[in-house]
Amino acid sequence: MPGADGSAITVRLDGLLQERGMTLTELAERVDLTLANLSILKTGKAKAIRFSTLQAICRELGCQPGDLLAYEVE
């Protein structure tokens, strides 16, 4: 979601899943989230993410938070 200044936090979950040959459903099961909630995050519609969720996703994907989230200025 773009901020007032045109900046946005983007979620790179699709690419990470593809690189690891994992489906969204499989990740949802591994991190104990509903598929619907993980899908909201993946599509960039989430307004927040808990650190515990971020930690679980990074654990399962073997990545750092900066691999998953990006700050972009338009």
C-alpha cells in the first residue's frame, strides 16, 4: 500500500516461494497461518505483520526479513 509520499513496502513472497519450490499452502501449514492470511500478506494487502510471523516465515524459507520485505519509492 503506497504511503502519502508515494513510497511502499512490498512483499517478495512469490519469488522466495518459487526459488525454494514451495507452495503458499505448504508455507501456511509450516508457519501455522491460515492460507487466507498468508495470501493477504503475499498480495501486499496486509497493513502489519507480527514479528513472530515474520520470524516463522524467515525460518521456513531460510531467509532474512530484508529478503522478504522491500521499501520502494515511486
